[in-house]
Amino acid sequence: MKIVFILIVSFGLASLSYAQRVLIPMGGSQTNHLKAYGVIFNHIDEGESGMWLLNYRGGSFLTTATNDIVRKSRLKNVSVETISESEAASIIAEVEQPNVNMAAINLEKSPSIAVYTPPDALPWDDAVTLALDYAEIPYDKVYDTEVLTGALDEYDWLHLHHEDFTGQYGKFWAIYRTQPWYIASVREQEKLARELGFGKVSQLKLEVVHKIRDFVMQGGFMFAMCSATDTFDMALASENLDPLPTPMDGDPIDPNVNEKLNYEYTFAFENFEMITDPYIYEHSDIDIEVDLNRISESLDYFTLFEFSAKWDPVPTMLTQNHVSSIPGFYGQATAFQKDKVKSSVVILAESPGRNQVKYVHGNVGRGTFTFYAGHDPEDYTHRVGDPPTDLSLHTNSPGYRLILNNILFPAAEKKKKQT
């Protein structure tokens, strides 16, 4: 037994001395892009070092070689290449050439992750939780009670998804106000608002927005999709106003509310108007007008911008992909009107010729935010009642890769969240 143990250890040491680095290619040859993010995330989380090779073979990862990472990658059907130290040095030298648009970014420490979601939310209600679960990246769930009691101090990265921060329950009233699920949701949110000391759900949501804003300003990373993008800024712009029609909160709307909106403290958008008609399933004119008959799904794409990897590493990290054009998808906020985006915000992706922006990034205080329009990158229309997306059928999804870029990029930041 002792002899066998020595032989196994010797073989392990020999294999590591022969191949001392692991390259996780992220170009077209990668068999499972989504699981690859989980492999590198958890490898870094276990104290290992790594590098993100921006624009090298689709944004590949280079890390220390252990038998464990090779074994786990193979079990998850993630393509890896074992290489020597000299081969790794040659790749780094190629990436660092001054005349190529590539860069080698050290991955230092994986972020602690929180997802803002109600306790009764189904896993497939949120594309990010689908991505996290599939990639096997750990996260915690928080909601209004946790946010208001300071729980965000424990996290580096926060995700917001299918949420209505204006307190209008997603503007589902016109279509679904008689449905049991809608009635139950409104009842639960009103009950929670009362328990937390607020007279209306909109007042509770505004205070939650304030706490999240503080989290970002103190150095946190915030990522939002779907209705959480535009309604977050709408709540900030309508502070001290009542922009809600009577069916939403039981009292009259503030007269001329759109003339009183204040865009000074919004994150991404300005010069927008809120849509106050409760019968219109739209929050504001930030979102594009959806017309499913205007363009076919096969022709609906958005294009990633190319940035300088050496001079603009953050937007470069956020746009790493194995393709530059990505299939479009709808949501409560499908895409943003380009003329509503603040000039200080970096546009990461847009639909050419249609004056609509899909993906934006910016800084607030010491932190950052990223808004990604749409609900589910692999469910084109995502109607109420649609079945959940099975990511095992979309292992190379470029739309989901953008989500996972956001989860990983804080690991490359040297400046950590301050509280």
C-alpha cells in the first residue's frame, strides 16, 4: 500500500513538472464557455493565481497547473491545454507586444456575490442566477430586508434583474391584475413595505435604491438586467415626486411629473420621460419600442465594440467573447434609446443602424455599474409562462458570456470595496 502511494505521488509531481501551467482557451474551440468561467472563478477562490489574456483566443485564462483543475475541467467538459512554463512565457510575451491589442491581466481574488431577488422567485426568473448555477459559482440571495439592514457591506458584487424599483409591480396591472400570481405578489410586497416601516412599496424601493447607490459609491460592483436597469434610474430621477398613477399606489399622480424629473444623480440615463399611463406596458421612453413584426429573430443582432486592451482593460474585459455579433433578445427593457444615455457612460454594444444601445458601463464614486438590456440571452421573447432555459443546451452562448464577464472582472481589480 505504501509503495503504491509513493508511485502515485511521484507520478503527480512528474506530471506537474512537465506541464506547469494550464491554458483555458475561450475561442471557437472551447467546448463549454460557460462552465469555463466557473472553473477559473473557483480556482482563484481557492487561492490559486491566474491571468486573463484579453483578446487572446477569445479572452483565454492562464493559471497554475494542478491535477485538480485539469480533472475538474474534464469532468465539466471544459477544454484545457497543459503547457510548460516556457510556453506560458511565450504566450505572455506575445500578448504584451506593444503593437497588438491584447493584454495580460492578473486575477487576484474572486468577488463575493449577492443577487437581489425575492425569496419566492423561481430560478429561471433571472438569467444571472441561471448562469451562476450552471457555472457553479457561489452566491447569496438578498432582498429588501437584508439590503436595508446593511447586508451589502459583506459583498463585492451585486446583481439586480427583473425588478421594478418604481414600485409599479412591473407594470403588469393592465394585463394580469386579475391573475392570482399577480394579486399574491402585490399583497406580499405591500406587507413587506409595512413591516419595514413604509407606507407604500414605491417608498420602500426608493430606500433600497439609495442603499444600492451607496454600495456602488463605496466601491461595489453593480450589474443589472431587464427592468432593473431603467427603473433604477427612474426611481432616482423621481425622488420627492409621486410619478405613479392611482391604480399603482392608491393616490393621485404628481401633476407634470415629467417636467420635474431630476437626472443629476441617475447612473446611466438622462432626458427621459416616465410613461404614467397604467394601461401601457412600458416604464419610460428609455426602452425601445418593441415591434416583433418589424424585424425577424434571425436578423436581430447587436455588436460589441472593440476597446484598447492595454489602455481600457475594464470595457475590454466586459466585452470578451468568441464572436463580435450577438443574437438580440427582448425583456421589459429590451434596449436603450441611444440619445437617453449619458455622455459619461461607456457604450459596450449597440444594434448598428437602429440607434439603440444594448450594453453600457460606467463609474459612480469608487464603484462601477453595468446595464445589460433584455431578460434572457437564449430566450428571444421570454413571455410570462415560458419554460426555463436549459443552459446545458447553450454551453457556448455569447450572450451569457457577457453576464459571466461581469462576474469575473472584479477579480482583476486592484482597488477593493471600501466600507
